[in-house]
Amino acid sequence: MMGPGKYDGAATAAREDTQALGVILIVFQGKDGHGFSAQLPPEILLTVPAILRNVADQIERSAIGRTA
């Protein structure tokens, strides 16, 4: 696991609640400001760039759909 970050407690809660192998939590204007925490085992680190690209594509499609 990577860690600990500004929002490590929230990341742990999300990971445990979802019974996930790993989690990346990005916070915008949270109680402690902007930040992120990641809890990722080494065996999935190489998959993170592709997953983030997919998420970025989904966000972009959603944003375009709202402005059209």
C-alpha cells in the first residue's frame, strides 16, 4: 500500500466499506482542503494509468453531454 495521505482515514473507510483491493481518493475543497490519498498494493500499480485514463474519458464525455 502507498500511504498515508491527507485523507488516509477516508480512503481506508472507502476501501474497507467497498471491500476493495485498493483505492484512490481525490478530494476537492474538503475539510482539509484539496488532497488525495491512495492505498494500492504493488500488484495493481501498473493498472492505475489505464484506469485513470478511462475515468478521465468518462468525466470528459459526461461534461460534454452537459454542455451540449
